Amino acid sequence: MILPMEKFTLNINDQKVSIECAPDTPLLWALRDQLGLTGTKYGCGIAICGSCTVHMDGTAVRSCSLPISAINDKAITTIEGVGKDGLHPVQKAWIAENVPQCGFCQSGQIMSAIALLEQNGNPSDADIEQAMSGNICRCGTYIRIRSAIKNAATNKV
Amino acid sequence: MKPNPSNNKLFKVSRRDFVKIGALGSTGLILGIPLGCKQDKNAFLTGREDAVFAPNVYITILGTGEVQLIAHRSEMGTGIRTSLPLVMADEMEADWTKVKIIQAIGDVKYGDQNTDGSYSVRMFYQPLRVAGATVKLMLMQAAAQEWQVDISECKAVNHEIVHNSGKSLGYGYLAEKAGALPIPSENEITLKDSRDFKFISKETVIYDLEDIVTGKAVYGLDVQIPDLKVAVIKRNPEAGAGMKSFNSDMATAIEGVSKVYKMEPTAFPMGYNAPLGGIVVVANNTWTAIKARNAVEVVWDKGINASYDSNAFMQQMQRSVQKEGQIKRQLGSATKALKEATKVIESDFLVPHLAHSPMETPCAVARHNADGTCEIWAPVQSPQWVRQAVAAALGIEESQVTINVTLLGSAFGRKSKPDFVVEAALISKEMNTPIKLLWTREDDIQHDFYHSNCAQHIKVGIDKNNKVTSWVHRTAFPSISGTASAEAKGPSSDELCMGVLDMPFEIENVSCESLDAIAQIRIGWLRSVHNINHGFAIGSIVDQVAQAREMDPIDNMLDLLGSDRKIDFTALVEGFNNYNVKLEDYPCDTHRFKQVVQLVKEKSEWGKSLPKGKGMGFAAHRSFLTYVACVVEVEVDDNNNIKIPMVHFAIDCGVPVNPDRIRAQFEGGAAFGASLALKSEINVKNGAVTEDNFNNYLVARMTDAPINTAVHFVENEEKPTGVGEPPVPPFIPALCNAIFMATGKRITRLPIRL
Ligand code: FES
Ligand code: FES
């Protein structure tokens, strides 16, 4: 189906931005190609790897499968926007655990972890697994992700 | 380690030369470090046999005190970009916070840059230490001159030279003076005692850590240059096959599509450089390109592999290993000993094709310039190989091609093949504009260089004294070389040295055999390569042997490894390949092998009693010159769900340069092994791969991967060896053996289906 370009105004990382694109454009590609926010990554395009995770009104969503036309005035936060005044505690916990290997999946992992901790300040192992099982890490950093989340929850960092 | 300066010759670099190699020019001390090295395990595939003895790494101290180190290896998650510079920094007593790492472009002047084969630390450890120590000495000499004192009254402490009297001068201040001094001869240089290491064997976080967690780190697809257009390619499901016709009307009607055209496919076996080709779609942005690709209609043609069916192929290989193959290693008479045996343990083992599926799919930015030169930005493991391939494809000189290496969003061997970069370069030339080529996940999984599928048969004879007297190991798999040559009919001897011909057991009658199998799809090396298949088979049969001998599996292993000795494989195997290094330099030492086995036994509480549904399994394997023993604890519930609460690795990788990153490699290696053991499988029907994304090519998630992994080091001062690949081979059979203990089911085929 050929969709003509349209103008959209989005609220991204507390800033209003305007872009022109086809309405079915996934947020992921608008962020990366048009807004220069390349911290959000492409891994699968079908909402099963978690690399592209961002927040929409505080909830973790997969931006590869979220069309621009569905966002309206909801607040989008990307990895570039989470640590407004320096590093976010979850980012600090990631550094303290030396979590990343190649690092490619980690923006998505951190965005999922922040959303989890905002809803549940003291997650159990099962809660962590449930919230994080949508995020693949091919390098296999899962053990450290789990402990970084626990440390962030108990303010150990 | 005994201080033993190597034969490498450092040299001073003039400022002009240095500017030429691309670093920021400044006054100060600049040294080039030649790291002559033999080629890697893939040299036979790429024709890069000539060892290059050229300066590889540059170390600069600026007037500001900043130390710049040029890192010539690609970072794909192993921490190598950090580990090598910190070896230099340790010897030169640098302040790590003042060290800046610059990624080298792909150029022969850096020597071999292929980051592969778990060998970067192994090759460069010693020369980099010598370089660091040389710089330190020159700075000390400069300070002694300035103060008019004897050098013995000076020492280097955290980026300063300090005199006995307490006065000190910073490295930045001394840099220019030190740069004017002659380079000290090697016998003046003393390396640090290992007890005094500040970074080596200590925990140092990776250099790019903060950029990664803030989303600033730049991977291949993140590169932005002006006027960039995005390309994707619609490919024939059968790699190498052509097309009859295509219709692009619907695609070109989409706003933002620049061009849709045909890139001629290269027929199979096309090698590693050739573009797969297909219908190229170029657009203003990624989404438009992807949508337009979906709108292109193509009538594909069939190629020579149109009937390839991986299932039928596996059955054929399995039948073939029931009979004697080409004998590649023989001792005594296994046939006779088997006849005389009181017990014979035998089993087939099957491993499917696997895909690399690095988290970041293959991608590249190419800019073909009006003057005929070409510049590339891409996540590549082997920038020089890419440079050659791009130059050849464009018909220009290598000197006209610049390869900028970005961070790699993991690789596992996929990104050492240049094909995707060549595609980007060709499209940029055709379009006369800078191009970012994206391989979607579907492209990646359907058009990989797959891990060789493999069938094996192992037969072990035990005599009346409960002694193992014969060992027959047969393996059949398509060779990696089959991707480049129709002449490659089956396993090469180099490939058989990964787990078949280097069998370490002290058994009197041995026959190691291979059977032909012809590649009918692109085959490539995947993390741990053929050790995946062979480690799985050997680790599993050895557990069956222990059971038959009514022995504890670890005692059985120690018994099989036999007496303390350095095994002379060169006498046992014609053309033995010890991961491309001399066997006498890196022997297979059964004493060291047994040490890791004993260490894992001790640390894992081996033999503790476990409730129903739980099991512990053991396996050990030497690959890439590193010894690894592994114990896996498993929990299998009534629905056959498998959980891995604990993994213990005991390893001997020589001096552990960056222990935290080594641990990370083992944690990750276990998770990678969990993917292969529990989840992943590529199937091919009618020449086309049936899986196409992570919904059917399954990989380990947090719920599947081990919950804890402990890594125990054998402490020694041996030369460092690789750690990227060695975790995977023993993990898989240890898991299978644990499942046997928990459920009584023997696993002989991957992925595990209970
Ligand atoms: S890219 Fe969106 S979930 Fe994978
Ligand atoms: S750190 Fe490499 S994919 Fe997660």
C-alpha cells in the first residue's frame, strides 16, 4: 500500500519534534534515520528481540513495531533521554557490573530494566525474567543484567 | 614470567609519517611497534599466507600528557580494544584515565588485523609489554637528563617520573625530550615482575562502557555521513541462484525510492567476497527501502543447489559414518582391539547447520568518490581482507580504499567475511552516492555462512580389565572451503585438527577418520568452529564410557588423559595444525589438562547429592590452545523444561590479561552454548533456509541461559591463549551429561529435544 508522507509532531525526550514521513513508519526508523537518535537499535524488526526498546508514557515498547501514526502526544523516552542529569541509576548499575560485551543490545536492555523498576521497585527473580525475557543478548550478558537490576533496586550503586 | 624481550624492533615515527597514518599530529613521543605474526586459521581460505612484518601499533604521548594508543583489533564484545592497550599501559606505568584508544583503519601497515581464532592476546602480549617498557625507560632517561642525575635514582609512578628526592615530572612534560632520545636496545629493557602488575590480571572496565550504556557508541548502522541513501537487497532464497524476471513498478511508485535494479548474483561456490546479489532497492530512508523491497516482484531461477535438503543430507552423512572413512590418524589396530573388547560403547552424534545471527546484522556504509576512491565504515573483523575485496570488486588499487572499523554489535565469525561490504561498495558506485546497506534479520538468517552440519560415529572398546583399549572416531561434514571451491569434497586436515585429530587420550588403538560431504550452501566458521561438533560428541561418549566402566566421570577422564606428557601430534598426524602455531610453543600438555579437570571437580562440589530432577554433568576440551573443564548443573521439571542454575568452568589460558573480560567470555560462551544446545537449528529445503528471524531461529534468552557461571583460573605464568571460543565446546556435552543424570536420557542430537 502506498501511503503519502504526512507531518507528525512527537514528544521525544521532553522535546517537541516535527517530522515528515509515511504514517506506517516505525518509530525506530524515524528515530534513527530522521532524528539522529541512533542509541535505539534494530535487531529483528518484528518485536521479539528487544534491541529497539523505548518508553511510551513510561512503559517499555518495541519501537520497530510502533507506527508513528499511533503515537500522537504520548511521551517517548529513548536511551539518550533517560539520564537527564548525568547517568540514570540503572546505567550506573550497568557500569558497576561491567555488563556489556559488544554492547549492541544494551540500550534496549537498560530501557526494559528501567521500565520494570519503575513499576516494581523490588522485583523477584521471576519478575526480572518475565520483564527481561523479551530482550535477546547474543553475547550472553544475562547474569550481569540480572545482578545489575537487583543492585539498582536496592540502591547499591 | 621471565623477562624476555622479543626480537621485535621498535622504531621512531616522524611526525609527517604519523599524520599520514591518520592520528592527530602533535609534538611528543611517537613509537611504532612491529608485531610480526603468522597468519590465522583462515589463511588457507583467503590466500593471506605472507606474514607481514610491519609496524602494527602506535603509541604516542602528547605534550598534554595524553597517551594515545592505536588499537588494531576489532572490538566485537571480547574487550580486546581494552585488553591490548592496557598491557602497554601497565608496562609504561600510565594513568589509565589519560589513555585514549584510537581504532586503526584497515591497512597492512598494522600487520594482520583479522580478529578471529581467539588469538589476539596470545600474539601481541609480549611485544606490547616490550613496547610499554621501552617507552617507560625513555621517559626515565629524559627525566634523568633534565635533573642531571643517575637514572637509577628515578622511577616511573602513575604517569610521572619520580626522583628519590621526591621531585617529579609528568609524562606530558617529558614526552618531547624522550622523543628526541635514541630507542634503547632491547637488553636495556626490563619487564615488570608479574606481582607488580597494575592492570594486567586485574579488573579493568571496558573502554567504551559509558558510551555503550548511554547509547552513544557507534556501530556500523549508526554511521552518519552527508547525502546517505539506504539500500536493501531482495535475494534469491537459494544462495547463488539467479532470476528470470522482476517487476519493480509497485516499488518505484513509493515516494522516496531512488532506484530498483538488478545486481548480478555470483554462482555457487561464490567464496566469501562475492556479493550474493539480487534486486537492489535504494531509497531515502530505511523504512521506505524495506517497504519497496516487499513490493518488488521477482521470478527466481534455480541454481545448482536447488535440491539441497539438509535433512536428507544429514541422513546421508549419518549412513556414511557407519563405514570406515579416510583414516587420518592411526595407532595400533582399533579393529582388532574392538573385536577383543568385552564392552563396546558406540553412538552417532548429529549437529545441524547453525547461523551466527550477531545482534547487529551485517551492514556497511560506503562512499564511492568521484576520483575513483572508496571509503567504508563497517563493523568488520578483518578490515584488510575487506579492503582487498572491495578494491578487487571496484577494479581499483587497495591504496584507494579506506576501511574505517566501527564497533561490532557482536560477530561470532560472520563479520570476517567481506561480502556485505562489497555489496555496499558496488551499490555506492552504481548510484554515485553514499550508501548505507542494511541486511535485515531475514537476510541475515536466510543468507548466512552457516556452521557445518555434521554426523559422527564414535566407537570405544573396553577390555576385560576395564581398560579403554580402542577409539574409533568418524566425522562427516561439509568443509568451509566448499564455499569457495567445488574441489573441496569434505573435511580438510586443518578442520579435523579441531577436535578429532588432536584427541588427547592415552589409548593404544586409535583410528580417526573423515568422510566426504559436499557443501551445498555457504559454509563459514562460527565461534568455536568444528570444536562445537567434535567437543559435543567426545564429551558425550566419554560420559557413556564412564558409565560402562562404572567409574566417576571425572576419574574416567583423568584415566583417559593418562600419564603427564606433551603429546607429539606432529608424529601422529600428517600436517598437524596446532591453531597455526608451533606445537612446541603451545603443546598439548596432559598435565595442564588434568589440572583443569581436578580444579573443576574441587570447585563445583562434584559428587554432591542432588534431588530428583536435578543433575550435574562434566566435560573437558582443549581448543584454541586453552584448556577448559566444565561442570553444569541442570534442573528438568515434569514438563521437560530445562533450567541451568549453575555452571563451573576451570580454565588454563596462561596469564589472564583481563580476568573480568575472560569471565565475561565464559559467561557469554555458556549462554552461546545454551543457544546451540537447546534452541538453534537451521533447516534447508529446496536450497532455501526455512528459518528467517528470531521467532523460528531460536536463541537463548534470560530464561534459558545459565543463572550463574563461575570461572576458576589455574594460576600459572604460561603464555596467554584465547578465551573467546574455548568456553563453548565443553559446555554443550557437560549440559547433555547433566540432563542424562537428571532424566536418564542420552542426548545424541542437537538441539536437545526431550
Ligand atoms: S528490533 Fe524491535 S524488537 Fe527487535
Ligand atoms: S552485549 Fe552483545 S548482544 Fe548483548
